[in-house]
Amino acid sequence: MTKPYKRILLKLSGEGLMGKQSVGIDENVLDTVTEGIKKIYKNGISLCIVIGGGNFYRGINNKNKAVSRPVADQAGMLATIINALFLRSTLIQKGIPTEVLSGLSVPQVAETYSYRRAQELLSKGNVIIFAGGTGNPYFTTDTGSTLRALESGCDALFKATQVDGVYDSDPKKNPKAKRYKTVSYDEVIAKELKVMDMTAISMARENRLPIIVFKQEDENSLINVLSGKGNFTIIK
């Protein structure tokens, strides 16, 4: 595999960990995802990870009027920490030095994020899982991913999804939906393509951070995309 990237941020979907379950973490899926991460690490690519919490709770989907948006978002941030802890434990078991830095302060279970600590861990060859979002409500994990990718000096952001790229409409509903090989930040914003929230896209555009969207299918999914194989979309 060629190494066009020295450091990347991998954005994982919390829902992607459920497998066929309705909630929680499927151990087989977790093993598959971490095997894929191990392949990247063994190829000498520095790796940061952000994982969502949708397999447990997503604050933005809260419909309980008795629960305010800030509180719902805090619950969603806690869900990402649960996923990060499971991910870290599995990677450690596979021999990959991994640490969790949380934007939400929960010192009993994870270090609180700081730029200097992240740089220190990366310089020592650790994989870093950024959990707890930005620590603030109203910011999605997409925005948090873009922010952490930029702070960490990543060459690109790789977003693992349930479809093989960015489409002009929902391919699950429209069999004639067109998949883009490449698409500009401006087109994503103008057409309101449902790939990441507009804040994340705008931030990536302002800092010229490429976003690669691909389908998480098996342990080779990410390494194949890094090698230019298979279907995926580059936003740049």
C-alpha cells in the first residue's frame, strides 16, 4: 500500500457498531472495525478516531420536551465515551497503543482533551480516540471530527458510512441516485447533500481538509480506500 497520508482522522458511526442489533455494540462488528484500524496502524499511518454515539443515544433526535437540547446533547456525548472505551479496550488487546481524550470532562474514565496532550500522545505513536464531542451542546460529531482533524494536523478526514460515497439523493430510496467520485465543498453546501452538517463542511473548506466518504463493510474497507480501490467519494 502506498502512503499518500501521514496522518488521518477516521470518523466512525456509532450506528455502524450495532450490526443487526437495535441498540448497543455487536462484538463481531467491533472486532472487524478494530482489525481494520490495526492494518492502518501497522502500515505506519498516524491515526486519530472520532466515534459517534447513535447506537445508544443521539441528542439531536431527542423528542422528549421535558429534556432540553443541551441536556440531550450531553447524553449523546456520554454515549460517544461509552463507544470510545470499548474501542480503546479492543485495540489495546490487539497490541495497538491507544488513548481516549474526552471533550467532556469525565476524569474517572478518560483524560480531558487538550491540544498539547494530544500532540504528545501522537508523537509517541499512540492512536487517539477523541470522545465527548467538543464538550459543548449544539455541535455534532461531524463538526467535532473536523475540528480535531485540523488541530491534530491530519492530512484528510475519512468518514465511514453505510453507503459507498456521497449521492445526489438517498440511494436507499432512489435506485437511480448518482454517486459522486469527487464533489466540491461548495456543491455539497449548495445542494445540501446529506453527508455531514454544514458547519463541518464549511470548516473543512476554509482549511482545505479533504473528506473521503466510504462504506464500512469489512476489515479491509479503509485500507482499500487508502490504496485507491473500490467506491468512495472525495470532497475537496
